[in-house]
Amino acid sequence: MLTSLPELLPHHAPSLNSLPLFLLRLATDTDWDEEQACFSSVAKHLAFLYSDIAAQVEAAKEQAGIGEGEAERGQGNTHLAFFMTHKLLPALRAHLILPHECTVDGTITQIAALEQLYKIFERC
């Protein structure tokens, strides 16, 4: 029995359109016998549920009454931009902790340092 879903981001609920697929994946693709495999697969299925941003943008468009013509002019992307700017990126800044290997193996590359930018702009 599913009674609730975890709140991964404050004030952000997953799309209910993705819930049936989430439940199907939990029932069929989860190894419930081994603890580590169970946690890993449940986390993966939760990630798929919460990452369905396209369905959330479509739901937001319907609520706002944005039609096809307005979406083609770019007004439909404002919901996605708002979600990314005001919800996802601040949550990543606050809570993302990467392992040291990500900086060594080239997964994450630093492109700018705030301290270096200050030095450059002081010269101008």
C-alpha cells in the first residue's frame, strides 16, 4: 500500500501522470530480497519519477491556459525556466555533494572562479 511519496525538493511534487509507471517499476523491477539492491533500485525509480519535468511543464501550461500558439512563441518554456531557476538549481547548490573522484576524472570541470573574476574586473 502506497501511503505517501518522499518530498525530495521542498514544495515540489512529482507528476501524477508518472505515478502508474513508478508503481509498475517498483513492483516488477525491484529486487526486494537483497537490502542494497532494494535501496538502489527504489532510489533509481524515485529519480525517474521526480525527473519527469516534461510532464510537469505540460501540467503547468494547462493550469496557466497556455495554448499551442503561445508555446511556439516561447511562453510555454517559462514554467520550465522557473522550475530550473527557482527550485532545482538552488536545491543543487544547497545539497549536492560530489565525491572527490568527480573532479579528478573530468566529470566536473571548473570553468570560472569567483575570486579570479574579481581580480580581472578590478583591473578594468
